[in-house]
Amino acid sequence: MKKAFIAPLIVLLLASYGDAARLVSVKDLQARSYKNHTRVVIETDRVVEFIQNRLVDPDRLYFDLKNCTLRKKASSLPMENGILKKVRIAQFDKNTVRVVLDVRKLETFYAFMLERPYRLVIDVYDRKDAAQSSKKEEKIIEPGLDGIKTIVIDPGHGGDDPGAIGPNGLQEKDVVLHVGKKLGDILASKNGVEVIYTRDKDIFIPLNERTEIANSKKAGLFISVHANASPRGDARGVETYFLNWTNDAEAMKVAARENKISFKKMRKMQGDLQLILQDLARKNKNEESMKLASSVQSAMVNTLKEDYGRIEDLGVKYALFYVLVGAEMPSILIEISFISNHEEEKRLSGESYKDKLAEGIASGINSYIAQATPVISPVKLSEKDKDKSAPSQRKRIKRERTLNKGPKRTGDSI
Ligand SMILES: [Zn+2]
């Protein structure tokens, strides 16, 4: 590697969210390798301001966490195979904790703060994967659906986190657990796929662990189920999200609520993370997530309309949902109705509406899986292939139309 490759010092001012006088406590260091990347997680008790840098001879990344104190002793995590050799953490000076990642074959990395719990996440990717993914994108856009054997279903909230609460006291955590389990039953019995739940009872699972379960099981799809809420009592309808940067205020409000942060903080964090997010979204199989969201949204709406009136289709949208960050498979978050709306809360409190929702979502997942024919990139299309691919192209156009029902697209999506 060339000396000239030394990365410039990049300063990421993620936040200065008050309480600056007290040092931030660095509580834990963990690292885990997945198929395509290694994730290093540094747990803290507040948002951390940090700088990052890459050095050569030996190749290493380091992160200086400002105004921090290391709660434990300095330590080092050896990494057997893969991208990193070792991860080290130590108190560098009175106010700085330094984390060093000794590199074996790193191509690119992203560092960002997440919350609940507060943690600095560093995702590192190796050379081989980066080369392979760009090669694949050049030739063919593969849905890769034949490989879907496992689906992770993530009923939101749980335990001491009730999620949104309806005017008559119905709790989101109970509603989404019912829908999630019913959905799992349908998928397992009709499709023969293995279903894994992030939770199948009333317990709380931290947001980051939810996608980690899906990654470690090499799941084909990740489906997070939530119920919506709004201060406007008349807000109603169903909508489906995938991960991406957005400037749509309504979508940001939904994400802020699900992330348990204020709207103001959500807006700031989005601004700070814009570039990182766009790339994360790409790695998140973004195009596939969008297709999955579109398929689920329309099936859910159509299925509900069979038995119920006044079903509002709020469309497919995107925003920064913590629970989707880091998923290595197509992943979506469904808002199955507004628990804050009197009529929808009443519907959600009965079994038949919840079962109908599960049926609709399952049908959307099925039609997504059924679109197994690879979509050939138009650039590579020969005259001979044009006829064969025409139905896929038509399907594509139809999907794009469905998507236009969502928030106005700004040209910043992937
Ligand atoms: Zn929720």
C-alpha cells in the first residue's frame, strides 16, 4: 500500500448534546465478523464526538473519542480471520480514549453513532467484497431470491418499551407481537421457510441486536413490524419503509418516534450522516428493499380492502430507522395502522384485523419472492434478449408507479 494513501484527518462532529462537562464513560468494546464485514461496537453512556484516521506500516485505523474515560482497563481483542487482526482500546490521554483497528485487508469503513444503547459503530469491509459488488452491479441486478430460506420477523418494542399507546390504552408492543407471530405461522406453513423471531414474547431487545440476529443467521429477509402514531387523531392508514436518507418531515417524524429521539435530533443526525447513510443504504440491498416494501405495501392494502372500508394507502417511504441499519439483506419496516386513531385502535384490538394484516404482508413477501427472474440491466440488453425481459421491465415500471405514491422523491435516493 502506498504511503500517499494515508487518509486525511476527517473530523466528524456528530453532536454536542449538552452535559459536556462530565466525561463520557466508555463501557464496552465488542467485535464480530460477518460474511461481508466486521462490526466493532464501542458502548458509551452518551453521544461521543470522535475523529478517525487511517495510517500505514502497519495498516491501521484509529478513532479518538473526545472527552471520554475508559471504565475498564485497556484491552485488546484478537480477530482470528478476516479483515482485522486485532482491535485495541486504551486511555490515550486524560480526556481521550483511543480505539485502534489493526488491519489485514481493509477496503473501506464507516463509523457512526447509534443510540439505545449509545454506541459508536465501526463497520469495515474488505477488498474482495468491494470488487465483487461493483462487478456484479455492472452486469446484472440479481434479486438473488432463490436463496431465501430464512426470514427474520421483528415485532417492535417489548418489555418495558410499550411503543405507541392508543387513546384506549392499547399498546403497540402487544399488537405487533400478534401480527408478527401470525405472519411467521403463515410463512412457515405455506412457504416452508424457516422463521426466526427477534422476540416471540414480551421482552425488550436493543435495536442493534435485532439486525445482528438476522445477519448472524444469514437470513434472506428482515421484516420489522410496528404501529404508527400521530398527535393528529385523524391520521390513519398503512405505510412501509426502507432505510435511506430523506428530507420528508413526516417520514422523519415516524423514524424519530421509532428511534426514540426528538425530531430536532433526528434532523441533525440525518444531516451529519447523509453521505454515510447513502452508502449504508446501498450495502443494505437498497434496491431489493424498495421492491420488497412496494410488494408488501400493495398486498397489505389490497388484502385489507377485501374486508374493511377506509383503508388508506400511505405508500412506500424511506427514512433513517436505527433498527434497519446494518442489515445485510433486504429489510423493511411496516407501520400497520395508526394506534392513535380511534377506529384503527379498535380494529387493532381485535384478532381478525391483525390476522388480515399478517395475511396481506405474507402475500406481499410471496409475490416479492415469486419475482425471481433476474432483471437484466438495460445497458447490457441485446436485441435477442429484449422480448424475454419485457415482462420484467413492465413489472418494474408498475413498481415505480406504486412508489410515486410515497413522499416526493428528491433525487437523493439510491
Ligand atoms: Zn414502533
